[in-house]
Amino acid sequence: MEVRLPAAIRNGARWSRRFATTTPGVIGAVLVVTVVLCVLSGFVSANQLSDKMVRRDVVLERTEPLAYAAQSLYVALSAADASAAAAFLSGGIESPEVRGRYQQALADAAGALAEATTGASDAQTRSIVARITADLPAYTGLVETARANNRQGFPVGSAYLREASMLMQNSLLPNAEQLSKNRFAAVRDDQNDIGALPLTSIALLLAVSAVCGVGSYVLLQRTNRRMNLGLAVAAGATAVVLLWSMAAVLVAAGGVDTGRSGASTRFETLAQARILAQQARTDETLQLITRGDITAGEADFIEHTAALGARLENTVGSDSAAAGALASWQAGHARQKDAYEAANYPAAVAQAIGSAPESSATRFADLDAALRNELADVRRELRDGVDSAGGSLAFSPSGTLLLMVFAAVAVAVGLWSRLKEFL
């Protein structure tokens, strides 16, 4: 059975269809569509630009500090392992200075772990934290057992220290390195979001310009008027918003600079370089603890220092303080290796952990200090760039919204004057 609408509704529908084909109906449709698009594009543009400002704040207040803390966690854990090895190699009761370095490294690791995982909610980070939290007490327990046996002259102490170092190398440090990679990836993602063009806003603004053009053509055909001031003003305001949005984002992208030579890339590369230095230092000390064939350990040392040298050359140059410190450390390590292969174990140990200016320990400390200074400089450059990106985006959210609302008002005023001619 066919359902028929009431006569009033059918008559109203027929009248609406006829009115839509008339000049007032067409002008009214252009007015409604253009005003809605202007307001919509204004709110979308303001929202997307505001989101970039929020991302700027997130980088400065959260993701970048967490990335720095994550690499600090790796360095602190590795420094604790190296200090434990130095204490063991010193024989008997280690000096208060050596013991203090070990305890300070553990305290730094605990602080960095707490900072690097602040507010962590993803499953991978929680899993990493759980593994590090579980392994760290086990590691310290093995070190203390090795220390107690070493003080009494029991050879089994070296076995406990090797087990502790294996736990550090196979679990603690890989987890810390993965956490560091994740945190730096988060920094890159936030920076990419800051520098990405607001495509949705651009598409809507282009649609507003197109509607203004179509509306002008329709008015020309229907009223024989070449230009409507309201549509012209709206088109001009839209063009200003489009250029403002794109220029602000492009300048912001230049500030964050995620390219190969940008501060973000150099920051991550130097953090990796510091990790490689710690890995090579561990290779250097473990060679002496095993007191056996050092071929494998030497190969690892060469691999890590070569990768470290390549990163330094690509970021700070071969004539930098860090590159010079690396060369000095490698020369000191060569003397340690020569003494060990000459069966002069005490000389090799003295070269590895001694306090003389030419010792490997002193020269590695110089290298780590140089890397830390380079990292601090690049970090400051990165944060300044991100901060300046926010400056280029300042006022753009409110400015674009106000301009598009002004464009909507201009369209309404301009087309209403035409509609009044038919009413």
C-alpha cells in the first residue's frame, strides 16, 4: 500500500524545488555553502595549528627530556659495569674512589630509569621497565658476591663477575638501548608532526576559494554583475589564511630540522656514539677479567670504536675534541693490548684502570666528557629550534579562525544585498 505524504508537505517540497532554481534560491544556496565552508575551514585550521603548538610543548617538556634520560640510563648502567670491573681488577679491597663511582653509577641509573619511564603507558615500555627493574637487583647481588670472594682471594669471584657482566650485556643494556631508541623515535614523530603541512586545512581553504569563484560566476550569470564585494573579500581572506598557514608551518619545519644534518639527527647520533663508547670500554675491561684469549673481545672493541669514529666524523668532524680524545684512548688501549700479549698482566691492568694521564681509564674519561659536552650543545640547539618553531606558529590558530569568520561575515553581507533585490 502506497504511503502518501500530507498535501502541505508535498506542496512545500514542490515549492522548495522551484525556489531552488530561481535566482534568489541559487544565491541563497551559494551563501549557505560558502559561509559553512568558511567557518568549518577556520575551525579546522585553528585546530590543526593549535595541535602543532601542543606538539612543540610536548617535545620540550616530555619527549626530548625522556629521550635524554633514556640514553643517560644506558650510560649509567654501562658505567656501573665498568666500575665493577675496575674494582675487581684492582684486587683485594678497592679504593673508596672506585667504590664511590660504582655506587654513583647505580644511583644515576635508578634516577634515569625513573625519569625515562615517567608516564609510560604503552606495553613495550612497561615490559622494558619490568625487565630492568627485575634484573638490576640480581646484577648488584652478583657483583657483591664477586666482590666478597675477590676480597678473600677466592678465584670464584671472577666467575660471579662474569655472570653479572653477562646479565648486564645480554639483558640490562639491550633493554636500555631499546628504550633509548623508542624515546628518540617519539621525538622524531613529534617533530615531524610539527613540520607537516596541514593538508585537511589546505584542502578546505582551497574549497572555499573554489566556491567563491563558482559563486561569482553564478552571480554574473544570474544578475549580470561582474563582482560581488563580499565574495571578493572572502576569497582574499582565504588566500591570506592559506599563505599564513603554509608559511608558518614551513618556517616551523625549518626550525625543527629533522634532515640528515639537523640538530635532531645529530642529537640521536651523538647519543648512539656515547653508547658505543661505553660498549667499547666494557670490551676493554672484560678482556682483562677473562685472562684468556682476547681475540673476540679485541674484535668487538675495534668494531665499536670504528662505528664511534664514523659517527663523530659525520656529526662533529674529525678535528673535534671528541675525535681527538677517541684517538688518544685508542692509543692507550693499544699499549694495554701490547702489555697483555707480552704476559705483563700488572702493566695491562695499570694501563686499563690506572689514574695516570696516559691510562685508558683517564683517556676514556676525557672522551666521555667530550661526548657529553657535544651532546649538551646539540641538545640545546635542538630545543632552541623546537622553541623557535613554536614562535613561528604563534597567533596562527586564533588569527586564521578570526580571518575565516570575517570571510563568512563578508560573504553573508555581500550576498544578502543581492538577495534583498528579490525579496
